Amino acid sequence: MLGAITNTYGRAIVSSRSNLDRSSISHRPMIIKMSQFHWASTQADVEAHLRQAIPVREPLSVFEPKHHLVFAAPRNTAPALCIAACELVGGHRNQAMAAASALHLMHAAAFTREHLPLTDKPKLGPMINRKYGPNIELLTGEGLFSFGYELLARSDDPAQNNSERVLRAILEMSRAMGSQGMIDGQYHNLPNIQFNGHDPCHVERIRIKHVSEKKGQLHACGAACGAILGGGNELEIERLRKYGLYVGMMQGMLPWVEGKGKEEGLMKEVEKLRNLAIKELESFKGGNFGEISMFVNV
């Protein structure tokens, strides 16, 4: 990614590099970075869209926790990737805004579910500013999933003749959130899952694999939806889907790379994923790929 950035927990970091030369990036720190202006602009647009879609109104018992949980979740780069993919294939960001907003809703719902205070064990990573009990958070979080699909369906506009694209984006999102995507990753990240007969290091590798694939599926979905809604052809959609998968998997591995003494094996895997992602952008060099390339720049 280019200039200021978000790390895994949504905090900003600053950098201004933006070329895709593989040799020049191979030994830099493993931190995903993005253009400060582009990130701020995209995030502001997505949040404005969500604030309009989720006003605090009656019944307050429904809409206050809904509004709170959407904006309490840490920011995620999948919505920005969705919009960047749409723009890369010649679309306007407005065409992908509903999908980008739906992706944040899915992320917020999943984050809420992962951090329900159901045990005395401390949770790893960022926490929600907790205003409601687990019963309210559970019900509201599950409602965010269905509202995400509703928000995307409402973007169907006969004047734009985009019904087929919107339907396809809904299908993409449904698959990414299901048993082959988000749900599978969340299951394998549960702290009490037993892997009988395996040593702790092997269990940790299994968890890393599934957590990175969970993020990979979310970002693959975002990139594919953006390309679909922007009018990309099948080759462009599939290339951007793969690009999103590699980017998301890189981000999923970063907590272990940065927090476990920079294990050489994982760093090599991140570098391999980065090179695969760069390869998927090569066919877009005739276009404006500067913004989307920010997701692999370090």
C-alpha cells in the first residue's frame, strides 16, 4: 500500500512509497500500508453511506446498538479494496459503495460475534467499547449480516441496468461469509478447539492458515465485487479476486509475523503471497493501478 496506512488493528502508520518493484520491497518491514488520502477518502465515504443507512431512530432498542456496533468495530481494508477494484476496471466508486458498506457490516458482525464475552478468558486483539450485554450484541450482530445483503440489494438501479451485477455481488458475498469462508476461519480460531495428536506448533500453524484464509476470503470477495460492479470482464474479475485473496492472507499472517519474533518461515510466506499478488496486477499496467497497488506496497 502507499502512504498512511492501517495495520491489522486499524491504526495509522505513515509511508510514501508506491512502486511495485519486487527487489526493492523484498527486505522491508512486513507492514501493509496505504495512501493516507485514499484511505481517509474511501473510509469517509463508506462511513457516510453507513450513517445515512443506519440512522439512530425509533425503536431505539434496535437502532442504537446497531449503530454502535457498526462503528465500534475496527476498520478493515476490504471495503477500500472493493472500491479500488471498481475504479481499476473503469467504474465509479459510487457503483461499489453499497458493496463496500456491506463488507464493513459483515466484518463488524463477525468481529462482534468473535468478541462476545461468553467466557472468563481474555480475548486477543482489539476489543469493542462494550455498551450492551452479550444477548443484545449477539442478536444485533447477526442482524448486521442480513442488513448487509439488504443494503446491497437496494443498490439495484434499473436506470443503470445493474441488476445482474448486483445479484452476482450478493452471491459472492454469501459464499465468502459461509462455511467455506468466514465461518470456517472463525471456527478454527476458537481457543478451545482441540487438535488431538498434534503438537502445539502444528496447531498454531493450522490456526494461522485458517485465520489468514478467513481474511483472504473477505478481501477476495471485496475485490471481486468491486470488479463485477465496475463492469470488469471475467478475466479482470478473476485476477482481482486472486489479488484480494493474496492481500487478505498477507494481512491475516501479519500478527504472527510481527508478534512472534518475525518467524522466517512466515515472512517467506508473506513475501511469496506479495509476489503472487503483484503478478495478478501485471495485466492492468496499461491502466491506473496506482491506488490498488497500495495494498501490497511496504
